[in-house]
Amino acid sequence: MVTYLPQKREEGLKAGTLKQLFREEIKKSYEEYVEQIGKEFADSTAHFQDALNDILADGKKIF
């Protein structure tokens, strides 16, 4: 998401609309994440949210 849509990311960070702008991309990524590691593990950890905050949100606690 960061690599392919840098302007959209910057816009979302500045306007505080990152969650809304990337809603579909985040949904698809989470579905793939769950498929790869399993629902139980995904539900029991904050790894996905941590990665969104670290990478997509540039270290801010948005997710």
C-alpha cells in the first residue's frame, strides 16, 4: 500500500482519514493475513494492527 499508493497515504496521514481511504486495501490484506496464519492466531495477537501502525501510519497509533 505504501509503495503503490504513496500520495493516497500522505493525504490520509495529513487529513486523518487513513482508515477510510485504505478501508478496502486493509480488508483484503487482513483476509490474506488470516488465510496465511489462521483466524485463531490472528485474533489472539495485535501483529496486523502493529504493522499497520508502524508501516502505513508511519509509527502513529491509528489502528
